[in-house]
Amino acid sequence: MRNLLNLPKFDLHLHMEGAIPLESLFELQIGENPSLDFENFKDRFNFQHFGQFIELWCEHQTLLFKNLSPEQILPPITQAIAKNLSMQKVIYAEAHISPIDSLFMRYGKDDFLQNQGFYEEVLLTWDQAVDSLNSNPEMPRIHLIVDLVRNYPKEVFNWQVGILQKLSSRLKQVIGVGLGGGGTKKRLIDFFEGFQKLKQNGFKIFMHAGELPPAEKAVQEVKDALEIGVHRIGHGIQCYGDRNLLDCLVQKSIPLEVCPTSNLKTGSIKDLVQHPFPELFTAGVPIVIGSDDPTYFGTNLNSEYEKIQNTFGLVDSDILKLFRNSYQYSFAPEHLKREALEGLANGYYQD
């Protein structure tokens, strides 16, 4: 891939909890099991099905704050994630955090809503850790998106909306809210009212939608997301067969955040060559590439670009277009977008 991987990149679909370095997760595990071997630990990431990923994710979320407070563990984790991004020449990321998962794993289903203070502590500490990181010009810049998580009852969603409204003036690096998860019977449009409230507080809206088959459900999810007023759609790949909907995405300039390895690992596709990326790209749908949960899926942003270029025979100009898309559809500061474009020009065209 020529020198493309050395060019400045933005990662617009990343989960902070899913990007905690393997070594940090291993330290959490050996705290519970001192005899655990690192190679055996790594074997647990060879998922055979989506349930195994969720099981390991939940286990690590439970361990994350078991012995340390958010103030003790989140700042060094944020620094470690940023260092990994820097090694990939990622200079900016918009990353999801899921404080509701942290709360649930800490207190369980019977008591977690009685512990609002812990939710607020996790949320504010992520924000403060990233704010401190962003003061260092040598490190990548990160903005945060709070994932309200679709799988909890709707009253949990509304509960989080109230907290975010209350804390909005204190959150320096949170630019938006999202809705991850899935596999439930709840429609995205059911959350319309809460998202409109958060818009009024200045939050951008990002939605996981249309990731998994069947196509009919995926298309409806993407339509719901558009009705809610999203700025970007996470995944959305299963709507590739609906030409009218693709045209709508093009006309509204709503990008899809495409994460090929994640789609493969979660069972959204069976083989990378079956990924609908070519259909979406040819249709002119704006696409940005993301790494999603890189530690759990054994990938990173550079690897994602290599895979799509090698699998679908993309030429350099296609990859450069995807780079530019990530700059254009981000909410990065304008000076950082200019820096990225200049770095692209200097690093590629003057090679």
C-alpha cells in the first residue's frame, strides 16, 4: 500500500473499552487469576461466535473497576489507547464510551440505577482523562460519544438522557451521544424523543443501525436513524440492496462507518469477500473506515485499510478518498482537518 499507512488518519468508529490494550486487560485478569498464562489469555480472543465476544467484554467490564476507582484506572488507559493510535498515524478519533455498561457490571440489574453517582463519576472521569490528553500536542486528539446502549429497558435510556442534560455544561470533550447494541425488538424510532432533547443540549447524534441481517430490519433501522436526525450511521451495511435508501444517504450526505473485521467477527457477514463495501462505495454512499473494538477483534485502523484495498482491489485514489471522507465527516477542529489534508498532500503527492 505504497506509503498510505504513514499518512494522517482519523478513526471515526472506535470504542474506548474495546481499544484497551491487551496488556492492560491481561493485568486485570491476572489480578483475579495469578497463574494465568499470557498465551492462554490471548487464545480467549479467538471467538467462535458473537456470544463469546460479549462474554469476555462483560468479564473485563466487571474487572475494570473492581479494585480501582475510575480516577485511578481511566487516565492511564486513555494514555495507552492514545499511544496505540499514534503508532498507526491516527491523529484524531471519535470514540464511544459506555458508562451504563460499567455501572451495570459493577452493581447488577437490581441496584444499578440506585448508583447514579458512579455513572456520573465514570462519565466525568473519561471526559477529564481525554481533556488532559488533548492538552498534549504530541498525542492524538480524541472526542467522545456516550453510548446509551439499546439493550437496556427504555427507562434506562431516559435515565441517562436526564443525567447528560444535567452534566452537559461540565463535559468538555463529549461531542455526542449514540445508541449501540442491538438484537432487541425495540425500534430505534422509539428513542426519538430522548435524542431530540439531547440535540437541544448541543449533542451530535450517532447511531449503530443496519449492521445485522435480515435486510428488511436493517433497512428500517437506517430509516429510523435518518428520521431521528443522525450525523453518521455506525455500520449500516445490510441496507446495500435498497437503492432508494442508498440514494437518500447520498443526498443527505450521511456517511456509514464501515468496520470490516468487526462485521466479520460479529457474524454480520460470513466472509470478507461478501462484504457489501463495493456496492456501497460504487453507489456513492459516503464511507468512513473505523476499527470498532480493535483489541477484541485483533485489528487496527491500518489493518482495516489494508484489508479493504487487498480484498476489493482499491487503487490509491480510492483509499485517499476514504481518508478525505474521514476528515470531512468528522467533528475535529478545523485546524486539525487542515493539518491532515496538508499531511496527505505532503506525504503522498510529494513522495
